[in-house]
Amino acid sequence: MHTPWGAAQTQRQLGDGVIQVSTASHGGIHLSPTRNAHVHKAWRDRQGWYEEDSDWAVAALTFPNLFTADQAVDAHRLAKEWMPDQYEQVFGVPVLPAESYIRREQIFYRDNADRFVATAAWGHRNYAVGRVPVPPGMVGVVARRGGRGNPGGVEEYFLVPESEYAKRDTVGFVIDEEFHGDWPPASADPDADGLVLVFTGGPKTPYTEVVDGRKVPSTWPVYVLATGERVGEVWRNRAGRWTAYARPGGAHPDGIGQDSREAAAAAPGWRIAD
């Protein structure tokens, strides 16, 4: 049997037209068209597939006689947790925030639609492109007004005390603009206006510093990629195979090793400066 997760490795018939399947990666329950027609339209899958993490609860709540009492209890819990709106339509009872992560998330983003909500974070010594390394005891946060529920929202960078961020709500972390300071942009070395290039492709991930097309003194062996086209903060080689993000500042603390030098030298369209 073919499933949304690949070829079925095991199949177990729970009842007429109700089959539990597993594959190498996942599994779930398949309902025949006749059986699937009995599923409430609020949470019916048109193809009759209900994956094993939480959607299986739909099948269990539709055909409770095919499942154990414990499974029925678990199905109600899962459906409230991850499908509260559909659960309310099917059973006609309200789902409380305490019973549902999705309900808490809906309320959280509704109440914080005009505030900055963290969407990504970095710990000590890490950095986002264009930001200074995160200082000890702090967490670097990129936050969006309205959070993930507002894809086009304005984004800003903040530094948050590590101890405070560790206690964040499971739904999200709201920035206090009066208390949480800005995460400063990286500033170039006054004696060497350089750019750190962080490569995201190729056999290795080299880190290189460019200063006027020549080598830069460093405690680590640093090599200059002297060719390439600059587009804003993104550098691409002529073949378009490697991509690098540029930020002002010094070399990456891990430096660049022999393997990285060879990988950079082998990248089409790039050369290492003499």
C-alpha cells in the first residue's frame, strides 16, 4: 500500500475500512471512502489519511468502538490540544486555554499583535548576520512585531538577559522595549574595514575575512577570496554555486583550516589571494 509517508511496511486492520499502517519514517490510519464519509467535515481529510502523531485522534473519536478506553481519553486530549476549533465544532463544547496549546497560542498572538515577539535567538558568542557577538549572560534575539503570525512585520534585534529568556513562556517571548536593549550591529575594525563571509554551501564551511582584496593579520590562518560579485550583504561566486553572508568585523573565532582553504580554492569562480 502506498501512503503519504512512503510504502507501507506493516498494515493492521482495525475494522472494516479502517487500516493502521507504518512506514520507514512515519505512519497513521487510513479510512476507506465509505468510512471517511462518516468523519465530521470540520476535520475530515479528503484522502482519508490520519497521521499517527495527533490526527489519528480523528479516527478514534469517529469510531470509538475500534479503540480502547485509554486511547479514547488520549484522543480527546490530543484533539483539544492541537485542533481546538474543530473539536468545538464537532462536540459543541468550548476548549479552554489550559487544555490546548493552539488556543493559548491564538490568545498570545492576539494579545501581542502590536508588540515585538521573538522569532529566533542566539546564545553567548554566537551572532546573527550583521550583529556583534552575543555577550556573556545574554541572548541575542530577532523579534518581529506581531511575531510569526505576522510574516510581513517589522523586525528588530534585542539583547535579553539569559536568565529571563530561560523562563520564557512556551508559546513565545515578548520584548519589553523599555527594558531590553538593542543588539548592536557589528562595526568594522577601524584599522581594517573588513567583511566576514560565512559560507553556506560546498564541501566545508570556511570563514574568510576580506580587507581590500588582501590577507588580514589574524591569530588564525585567514585567506582572502578575491573574486566574486557583491549583492547587498550576499556574495556569490561567478558560477552561483557558493553563497556567503557578509558582516563587518573580525574573522570567525574558529578560524579557517587547511580543509577549508582547499575547499575554497576548489570552488569555481573563486581564487585565494596571494
